[in-house]
Amino acid sequence: MGKRSPVVGLAESLLVSISEITASVLRIDIEAENFIEIGSYLYRISPVIMELQSSENTPSNSIEILQSLSQNIDLAKGLIQKFQKGSSSMLYPQTRNTMEQLEMVIKQMGVALSLIPSSTYGDDEYVQIAVQSLVKEMKIARFQVSEIEIPQQRQIVKEGLEETETDLYSVNLEVPMENSLLSITSAVVDQFVEPLYKTFYCPLTKKMMSDPVTIESGVTYERKAITEWYHKFENPEEIFCPKTGKKLGSRVLSTNRALKATIEEWEKRNEATKIKIARAALSLDSTELMVLEALTDLQSMCRRKQYNKLQIRNFGIVPLLAKLLECKDRSVRLATLELLQQLVEDDDEGKEMIEKTIEISAIIKMLSSNHQPIRHASLLLLLELSKSQFVCDKIGSVTGGILMLIKTKYRRSIDAFASEKAGEILKNLEISSYNIKRMAENGHWEPLLDQLIQGCEEMKMEMASYLGELILGHDNKTYVAERASSALIKMVRGGNSLTRNVAFKALNQISAHQSNGKILVEAGLVQLMVEEIFARVIHNEPMNSKNEAASILANILESGLEIENLQVNNHGRTMASDYVVYNIIYMLKNSTPDELNINLIRILLCLVKSPNSSVTIVSVVKETEASYDLIDLINNPNEELVVASVKLLMSLSPFMGHTLAERLCKTRGQPESLIQSPLQTSPITEKMAVSANFLAKLPHQNLTINLALLHSKTVPVILQSIDEIQRTSTRISKYASSYLEGLVGILVRFTTTLYDYQILLLARTHNFTLVFTELLMRTSSDEVQRLSAIGLENLSSQSVILSKKPQLSKTKNMKKFLPKCLTFNSSKPKKMNLCPVHRGACSSQETFCLVDAKAVERLLACLGHENVGVVEAALSAISTLLDDKVDVDKSVSMLNEVDAIKQVLNVVKEHREEGVWKKSFWVIEKFLMKGGDKSTSDISQDKLLPATLVSAFHHGEGSTSQMAEKILRHLNKMPNFTTNFTM
């Protein structure tokens, strides 16, 4: 082994001392920044010493330079050690004296370095520039000491520098500016980046070393490279140094700590310089090409060392990246996303910093980019960010963010990679229950349902609570019911009060969708809900569990399932059984909470549709006070309860209408409170609509309720309401049409009891004939037209009775009763025109004459209606003009003038209903008998009529078939068997 030269020995000794000093200054608290600055100067001297040690052009004065440096380093070491020992009690003058001495040491070392001749650097011009820059700084170094005797920031004043550097390795970056455009090129970067020293290179790999080791020959290599060199020799005695060629007696590898530390510091120093240059490129008005180059450099630095990510973040790069996300150039946006991903990868602090600096919404916005690489880069960045729970909450809070991720996940056929990554992000976001709720809101139900089924008890309760709040979409309501029902039923059966409460609400939400009824029945929910309503008694549990159970049961029944087949217990009882009906009606009292009453009534409304249960319901209501209880509920202030009660009463009215009418009239404030006049500023409510229809559907012939309505003066209110609905915007209400139908139906009921003088006078006073006639054409409601025609039929049937020949005497007394067409002369009375149909003096107001009211034309117009109910009612009203009690000849003649028979024949063609045929055939027969040749000709020329008559003859009911037969005979389509034969 050869003897080392004095230069090498002295240089290695200096490097060890520098390493010790730089380590010690980091532990000093007082004047910390001054000592860190001193340490930085010493670190920067290290590569210069190595250059003197290994340079092929070693200067002749290298020993003198190294000795000068050694003396000053030893002096600095002694001063620092002395300061460390007495710093806690050292006064200001002593501190200032120490710093002045260290300042002189640094300047002297700068002088020593300035003695290195330029020939030492050979062709490495950049090395020479770096050393000269260091010498200049050291010669002007000054350390200012504060008079305050507590540790705080000190200012290092450097002569000739306008800006104070705050980082450990300062670089005076003076980049030329032209027209505010930064011109950063590779040459400029090289100008400010400290060059690689030859000592940093491994002689074998020709690359910078990361783990330098020194072998027996004194040469330093990369550990891995020299180890592989050793393995090439089978005989250890043949191993030699690859650089010097000397044989090696030992294969021991000694870590060159000084060189390793120097390389690491060089890397830190130069990486910091590159980061500054990149920051300048990103912060000024650079071209896209320059920005891309800076981003590429930063990406390379991130890949080399994890520490560089911290450096990049600390140098203020991230806020600049936030602005670049808005750049128009998509290449810049792509590179920015990729760099951000590198900065947060496997680094929670980086994730939090990015989240605080970058708008997450800006990243999510890029998921909709048309450029696939940008979509993928944004997904990869979000994937890294989503690995932090804190950032997960921020991602989930971005409006529409989860929705876009879900959309991406389910578009696998379009972009499989994006679909996969979006799925991974959503999976990470599931760590937050808030995000799970947002996913369900946007149609991604699996996380919520998985937690509901498999999560801990607390999570199950939270998911059930969310499920009770969310509105199920059309596409997923069945899927949710199938997966969630069993878990929710278990929670109801075995959970505590809070758990049961949230499970009930969730089941209520699911059962609200009619398509889920069968699924819930198969899961056993009906039996459980019946048990909850009737059998479960827990004194310390709120009553609302019964209400929730009743609501769920009502939802299921309203889905249209066959009630008779729904088992409610293991004893074979069904929903239609007496057991269920009796229990529900027993609970239905005013003392029961309103919400429970509403849901019990909803159940009864479903049960009354079943033949078996409807009989039981009617029987129980008749025999008990239940009808009074239901009617009493009409006066309840809860409008929803009133609506439900009236609907149930309306359903029962076909079975016990007279009973309900009598009991309604015995109830305080009834029936007049059921009729309310809508104000122009108030909308028509459901309560108003169902109340009016209830009164309209009670038996029309019930005189008691008709007189009660009359005495309570409801008719003027009804007429006013009808007029307001037709004139004002109140008809915009969705209940306006139903309300109008109910009001008209109430008016119709009066026309069935005209035998009572008070009601007759009412109909005359308000001219019901004219009211119904106008309603025929002034409404778009089929039901109103049908009811109006029925009202006209009832009124017209009384016209013959009310129409009488006028008495010419007592003119003054009778004048007010005469029709408007009759007038009086002061001298002679004129001859009065009598009604040709009713054979007497008629008017629409006094005798309800359809002819005088000009209602015939409007009724005939209704024959062309598509609604068969309207057509049948109009035919019935017209038929009153062909009754045997009137002058049929005159009536047929009048109807022929308006081509009535053609419209009746058209009805036969368009409709095949039994009732319509029956009435139409009756009218046709009258025209054949009384209409003369014209009517017979019109009827005979109808080519489709015979086929219809034949069909009715074969398939119609008895009377319809007989009328068809008569008409066929009239038309000579059948033989006449009236001739007597003798055998």
C-alpha cells in the first residue's frame, strides 16, 4: 500500500473537521441563523478542498492554502465550542466579540481560497465561476448581533446584495429581462447551477456517487461498482485497483463520510438552485415551452429524491401550480397535474398542503375534459389525494364531484382505465359517512347498503338514518328494497329505541314506492307491522312506532296487492279478516294522535276495496259510534286528517249513504262547513275538493241533507265559487277541476227532490236550467258536462208538470211568473205563445224548459263527445223531450230541424256500450214512429246501422235486443209476425 501525499492527508483532515463543525452549529439556539450561515460557508468549501486533493493540475501552493484553511478552521472550531459551553450566561459584548472573530475567520478563509490559480480548474470554467462567487461572498461576510439577550432572528448583512436570501444556500439569481418576458434557457440554468466536481464521479461508472467508499489504494469508488469489480476475480490475490493498477492486499471498503456528506450537500444546494429557477419560470410571463421545461425539471427532481418534494413545496411552487391548472395549453395542464401527483404521492403532509392551496373543484372539473390524458391525470391525482381522510371530506364536499366520479365509474365501455380509477377513488371516499350519503344521493347505493348490512351497529344506524332521508330514484328503488329490507326488519325486531326509529323511517321511505310492495311482503314486513300496531306494548317507547308501522302498512296496501292473500299472523288471518278491521276501527278515535288516525284511515280505504272486508267495515261502522267518530274528525284542525276522513266517508257512502247523511246533519256545524268559497288570492285545497265531492255523492234523494244545505244558504256560495273558478286563475290549482265537479254535483242533487216546494223555489230563483246549460259548454271537464246533462234531464222531466195553460185574468198578480216572451199591453192583452213540446206556457226559469233555455243544441253537441258518460247523459236529457207525456210529434219535428237523428245515428256508430245503445235505439224508434218520411229516409240510408242493430239483437240485453228488433222491422230487415195464421 503506497504512502499518501501530504495534500491528501491534510485535505481529509479538513473535511472531517468541517463535518464536525457543521453538525455542531445546528445545535446552537442563540444566534442560530448566524451559525447556520457559518456552517453553509464551510460546507461550500468542502468541494474546493476535494478539488485541490484530486486535481490533475494541483497548484504548487496547495499546501500553503490548505494549511491556512486548517488554521482558520481550527480557530473557528475552538470559538464555536467555547460559545456552546457559555452561551446560556454569555452577555452581549462577549457574543459580539465571538461573532466578530468568526467573521474574521470566514474572511481569511476567503482570502486563502482566492490564492488558488485558475490553471487548477483546467477546462472546468463553471467550477472556477462557482469558487470565485464563494470567495466574493466570504470576503464581505458580516454577522450582526442583536442586543436582546434572547434567541431571535439575526440579520446577515451582505455588502453589495440588494435582497436578503432566507434559504441556507443562497444563489444570486439575476436573470436578464426583456419586455417583461423571462428568457430562461439551458445555458442560463447552467450559469447558476454549481457544476459537478470530478471527485464526485466514480472512476468505474463515470457517474456521480451516492455511496462512496475508499479502498486500500486510497481511491474512492461507488460501493456497488467496486463490489462488482471484486467479484470478477476468482483469486483474491489477483485483485488490483482499477484506477492505479496496484494490487490490493485487502478488500475492506471504508465509507468516505466526508465525500458522501459533501455530495449530499452539493445535491441539496444545486437542487435548490434549480427549484428557484423553475419557480422564476413559473411565476413570470413565460412561454408555454419554458413552463413545460420547468415542470419537466421539477418532475425529474421529484423522482430522484423524496426530499426534493419537500423542497419544492417549501419554495412556494404549489400556488404557482394552482394558477397553471387554468392555463389554456392542455400540455401545461397535463404536466401540472402529473407534478401535483408526484408531490402528494406517499406524503400526507403534501396532500394536506395541496388541499389547502389547490381548489379541489378545479381538479374535478378536468374529469369532463375531452383530452383523455388530462382526464387520466386528474383521476390519478384525485386517487392519491383520496388516500388522506381529511382530503376525502373535501373531495366529497365539492358540488357535483361525487356525481362526476360515479358517472366515470359506470362508463367502463368508453374508458376502462378511467372507470377503474374512479371506482378506486370512490372506495377511498367511503371512509367518510358523509361521502357515502352523497354517493347514494347520486345513485351509487352500494356503499350505503353494504354498511347497512355489514357495518358496525353505529354505522348501521347512521346508514338507516340516511336511507330515511334520501329520495329513491326510479332506477334504484327496487334494488334498494331488495337489499335493505331484511337488514331493516332485523333492526326493528332487535334494536333499541333509536335503532328502531331510524329503521322505521327507512322502511317508510322504501314502502312509499308502490313497486316495492311485493318485495316487502315477501320479506315478512306485513306481519311485523300488524304486530307493531296491535300487539306490541312497551311503556317507555314513544307512540310514534305505531304510527310509523301504520304508515308503512298503508304504503304496502296502496301498492295494489290482493288484500285477501296477505297473511298477518301464523293463525291464518289475513288483512281482510274481522280481526284487523275491528282493531283498526277501535283505534280510530279522536283521542288517537292525528298522524296515526290518518294512516289507520289509509288502511281502511284499502280494505274497503275488498268485498270481504268492506262488508265488515260497513257493519262495524253502522253498529258502533264509528260513523260519528269519522264525522267528528271533519271538524279537526288537521287538514290532512280531514281529507282522509272525508275520503273514507265517501267510500262508505254507496253502502250506507242515508245513514251518513242523517248523522252528518246531526253534527255541529255540518254540512255547511264542508262548503267554502275560495278567495281569488287563495288556492283551492284538496280539503275543499273532497268535501264538495262527498256532499255530491251522498244519496241525491236524501231530502234531509238537501234541506240542510238549502237552509244553510250554501247554494249562493256554490254558484259564486263556480263563477270564480271559471273566471279567475283559481282553476290553475290541481284541485280546481275536482272541486268544480263536486260543486256541480251538489247542485244536481237538488234536482232530484223538486217535489219539495222550498227546493223547487230554490231551483227557480237561481235558474238552474240556465246554469246547467252554460256549464255544458263552458267547461273542459267531462264530469261537469255529464253532471250538467243529468241536471237538465231531472229538470226537464218536471217541465210537463210545471207547464200550464196561462190564466189571462189577474194579470198583475201573474205578470212576474210569466215567461219573458210574454208582454202586456195597457189596453189589450196579446195572445201568448205556448211551448209546442209541453203544451203550455214555459220558460227556462219557471218550468225548466230545455227548448226555451236553448239547451237542445248544446246537448246535441255533447253527442259527439268521446266520453261515453257524457254521451249517455246527453241522450237521457234529450229523451225527456220524446216522453209520452209531451207532444212527441212536435218534439220530433223540432229535433228534425236541427238534424238530431243524424247525430244519434253517429252515436250508434261510435259507441258500443249497452246503455248508449239502449237510449239511442229508443230515440231512433221514436223518430221512426213520429218523424215521418224524412226521418225514415235518414235512418234507412245509414248503411252501418243494420249491422249494429243485428249485433244488438244477438248480443244485447233483453230490452236492448227487443228495441233493435223493432227498428229492424221498421226498416223491413225482419219479417213482421203480427198477421194471424190458422192451422
